[in-house]
Amino acid sequence: MKIVVLDAYSIVYNDLSFDFLKDYDASIYDFTSPEEVVSRIGDAEAVFTNKCEIDKNVIDSCPNLKFVGELATGYNNIDVQYCKEKNIIVSNIPSYASNNVSEMVFAFLLDVFYNLHDYDVAIKEGEWINSKIFTFFKHTTHNLAGKTIGIIGYGDIAKAVEKKAIAFDMNVLVHRRTQDTSDKKFVSLDYLLANSDIITVHTPLNQQTAKLINEESISKMKDGVVFVNTSRGGIVDEKALYNALESGKISHACLDVLTKEPMEKDNILLKAKNITMTPHIAWAAYETRKKLIDILEENLKAYVSGKPINVVNK
């Protein structure tokens, strides 16, 4: 069977590999531009993609395609409905990054609330040496304990964030797509926005969630809220976020994702104050990428055996 991997580097980096494909007719590319997708897939039966788009044009241009392996949990880069119409199986990698992403949320929050980097720099620049007392105050720090964290979405990552928040003695509010009255933590979006000290987003990007965080929803947030997004950049209206940071409505934003990636040089958030950004690495620890590859191998074996798993377009 002929297999093409369109964007391997984002998964294997320089410390992992797709060695499990050695028994297949596999072509592995580190990067693939949009213009190269069709020619590289060619007559392949299976394609693996992380961020390369598999749209109607690609599907129509590659008639031998029967299996698309998404190298992530989210699959908004694939026209799954058209794949279904063409009897193309699409499998994703579920639940592989829950620990990684939820840990990153708290790495962000601890950085915001304690700002250890500033203290480290100050010490190395001699400021503690010149302090009159043993405790050198450079800025006020704050506890996470007792703060209310509002979690938008309630998938595996969100549940992992909730578990860690409880361990930090935080109060938890959750807004999920489907109504749930089984626990008082489940609240409306408006209630969550108005009552959370911290808001963290864990939803897929789709028509319902595109620019969910916008001027209107931000206006409903508590003044001075801390905002975290480790899901998809398109969930946030970046101009509205910039304005909220400038006004102080949002006291600090932590972003691992942007609407356009890699970041464009004229992105307005480069000029924003009180923002921490990382380059879409919240999912990418070695252990997590290794787990992803292991699940991908299972997905491929299941497809070959005629019993596909983790199918998102049944």
C-alpha cells in the first residue's frame, strides 16, 4: 500500500521517526506547501496530515485515496463530510495530549501569578544583593488557590485541566455545548464569563466556536480576568483581544495558538501588553508525540485489517 506523510517534521522533530512505515511504500515529507499536496499524494491510498488541508479539490484530484490519518485530535483541516461521500475513512488521534496541554495551562498560570522569570533576572542583575531585607519584593504575587477558573468545553483536555485546578484548591466552572444539570459547576457561558477569574478555552474550531471570544463576550467577562487559549487560534478575535489587553479588561492573556500560523509579522498581538505567547507547543512534549505515533500505527493497522478505529466521519 502506498502511503504519503505530508508534514512529518511537526510530529517527529529530530527525536522520533515513522519507522513503523518501513514495511509500506511510504513517502515521508517534512513539509508540504498547499500547492504540493495533490502532486505528493498522487495515487496513494493513504495520507497522513497534521495541518495540510485535505479539501474537495485534493480529494477529487486523488481518486485512489481511501484513508486519511489526521496527526492530531482536531480535524478542521479535512473536509470530513466530503470524505464520507467519497467513502474515504478519516481517523484522528484522540486523547493523546490531555496531560501535556493541561500542564501547559498551569505553566502559563503559574508564570502569570508568580512571574518567577522576573525574579530570576532581578537576582542575576544584583537586585537581591542590594536588598535591605531577606525578602526582596519586586512585584506582588498571587495564589491560584481560591480563584475561580472557567473552562469552556468539556472534552478530555478540559477534564484534565479541571482535575489539576481542583488539586490547586481552585473553584471550577464549566460551560459545555450540551446542557447538563447534573452538577452546579455546569453553567451558561454568560455566567462563566461574568464569574471567572481565569478563563481557559478547550473547544474544537468550527462554525459555532469561530471567534467565540470577541468584543461582545469579552465585555461580559470580569474586569482583570486572565485569559488562556491552548485550543485553536480562530476561536479568538485577535483585534478584540488586543483592545481588551490595552484597556486592562483582560489583565493578562496566554496564547499557544493563533488564527494564522506561523505567526505573521504584522499580527497585532505582537504589540500587545501583558501577553505571553508560545508557538503552538502545548501539545508537543516528547512523550506526547511518541504516544501520537503509537496511536497512528494502531489506526493504520486497524484500517488495513478492515476494522478501522477512531473514525470521525462514520
